[in-house]
Amino acid sequence: MLPEVERGLMARAQARGVSLDDYLQELVAREAGLPAAEEGRPIHRRFDNLSDLLLNSPFAGANLDLERPKDFPRPVDLG
């Protein structure tokens, strides 16, 4: 492996809070289409940022209707 590639991979692994071996196993599993074994990792270690979390959420593409009901408060007589 080229030294600059190894440095880049090590930096990404450290940013995710995992060893280089674990990070490489995640990459291989992802490329093979296998589910990643991330359940044991804290949620803040699974994603690099909020955008990554939202884009890679288990609910991404599920077309969930998450719109809130538009209930308005009742008028209150303060006088």
C-alpha cells in the first residue's frame, strides 16, 4: 500500500474512532454489500457529521410521512 494512501486511511479510521483494521473491514463489507456491524459503536462514532448521519440513516429512502399535524392553540381570554 502506498504510504500516502495508508496515512489517509489511518486518518479516516482515527476520525471514526476505530482501528485501521476495523475500518478496512468496514470498507470491504460495504463494498461487498454486507451490513456493517456498527451496533456496538456509539452513535457519535458511526457518522462523521450530521449530514452523513441523515444520508446514511436506516430510514433514508423510506418515504416516511413525518409532517406534524397543524393543530393550532385554543384562544385564551386574558382579560
